[in-house]
Amino acid sequence: MGQSAFVTQVIPRYSDDDGPYADVLIQIDGRQIGGAYPCAGEPGDRWASWGPAGLSMKHPDRQAAVRAQIQAYAADPSGWDRILDEEDAEKAADRARRDRELQQERARRRERRRRDRLGDDEPGPTIVTIPAYHALYAPIEEATAVGDWLAAHGIEDAASCVHEIRVEQRAARRVVVYQALASIVDDPQARTETSVVTLAMEPPAIATPPRPDLHQLFDDHWPTRFPLIDYGRRLACGRCSGERRSAMPQIGSSEALVVWPCSVLQAQIGGGDR
């Protein structure tokens, strides 16, 4: 079979370098068989190539270096196709092995993190529950006491505020079970993950009953902090502030802020300085 039966392409090895002295790859029928590159030498023998002809040196130009590999392939195309098939299979098997090893290592890391988060002991009965969104509707004194208790356990993640927090009795210890922001390494789609810390001090008494009827309201009207409100000592309603600014673009930022709790929330949980 003649060389003309093949569709030959010479492409830059590196996308940002396609000059006359750039390294190139040689493709036949869309399949890479080798390459060519400039090298040090006397004038007239400064190009080399690699591929079916092996390492071929001392070519006067790139075209000659490429031609040496194409001619070697054309002498036995089916034989070289078998060799290339074997090389491709070996590369695919190597990639699959590395992928398996990577997945196994990720699984081991996830398991280590799971044990770090949850401990090795089995879950037990719940003895105290702090309702979801408690900090947003409970009296300020009670919410502050819970916040101080959480901080004493190193739990200062805002995600814990909107989820139920439990004190659980396990075989040899009591633990605080809460939701923390999830690690994107373990699960890029997850927003929170369950975490456990050993109980260091008893939780404050919770007199305010759960308010599951407010959950959707708090999702729609969320508290946020702005330095323009008493230098950050109070909160603003994120939704109402955004809507006010959109409806009245001519007003300044400080005038657009709606102090938390907004009128929508006040109708449900009452006013007060929160």
C-alpha cells in the first residue's frame, strides 16, 4: 500500500508554539504515530524525529524528519497499527489503574473524615434538642445563651443556626450533634454535613417551643450584617433590603437597609432588638 493512501497531519506539539522550529506531532488517519523536534548539531542535520523508525537523527529540516517516520509506518501499516493498539491498551490500563487508586484513596480520606466528624462510637438517644432556626425567633437572652454554649464547643458555623442541634447520649460520653458546612472535597453537591463534638458543658434551658411554621419565612427573609447599621451591632433583612434598593435605586445604601426583624417577621415573631 502506498504512502498516498494515508491522511497525514503534522500539528504543533504545544498549542502556543507553531513556528518553523516548533516541536510537532505526526498523525496518520487521525492517530498519533510519532513526532519531530529541532536539536543541536551541524548545519544540515539539526532535526530529529521519533516513531516507527525509532529515534531518527541528523535530518536537514523538519519535513525530512517527519518523512522518515511516515515511510517507516507505510512499510508495514498493519504491523504498526497492532503495535499502536497494544500501546494504547497499555496506556488505557495504566489510566484505569491510576483512577482506581485515586478513587480508593479518596474513599479512605472520606472514611477518615467521617470518623473525625462522627466518632467511632454508635449513636444513642437524644436527651436535649435545640430547634432549627431557634436563634432567629427565640428571646435574645435565650438565643445568646445558646450561642455562647455553641461557641464553647467550637461550633460557630452559621449553618448550625438553621438546623436542629441535639445532645445525644452515647455509650461512654454525651455529644453535641450539629450540621456544619460540607467539604467540597467529599461531596461538591452537599451544603452541610453532620458533625459531632463531645459535650463539655450542659446546654442552657430552652423555654421557647419549636416554630416549624416559620422555617419557610426565614428562608425567604434572612438576616445579614452590614457595617452601616450601628457598626455591625444589629442585623438587616437581606431580602427586604435588596427589594427596597431595587425599587428605589436613587436612595443611598444606608437608607435602603431594613433592620432585622423586618415588618414581615415582626408580624409573626414580634419586634425587639435582634
